[in-house]
Amino acid sequence: MTKTPDSKMLDIEFYIDAARAHGENSDPDHEVGDLQTFLRVMWPLLPPEKRLVFALDVDVHNTLDGTSVDYQSELAKIL
């Protein structure tokens, strides 16, 4: 068994907290920008099947429901 290092950098909450702190310590837009950067770096690292799991997740859909984005036609393409 490979030992996983005990580093907060391996926990997504580390990055969420860092972005929140950046927004609190400067401009709130920095929090959103930091989260966008983290997501854009992570996305190409995910294999297609993990991207699909993300796109089909009910929590993701619930969050999209609160936006003005019409995602139903795009969802139908992957179902």
C-alpha cells in the first residue's frame, strides 16, 4: 500500500478556504476568480468518465437550477 502524504493540499477544502480568505482579505471577486482557476486546472485532469459523473450529479443540477443557465438540452445530449 502506498502511503498518502498528510497534506491539506490534498483536500479540496484547502483551496476553497484559500479562495475565501483571498476574497475576504482583498476584493470579493478574487474568491470567484481563484475558484475558477482551480476548476480550470482540475478539469482537463479528469478522465471523460469522471466529467460525465460530475455532469450527472444531482447537487450540480440543483446548483444549476439556481442560475439562469438552461442546461436541460445539454443534459439530454449525455443521457
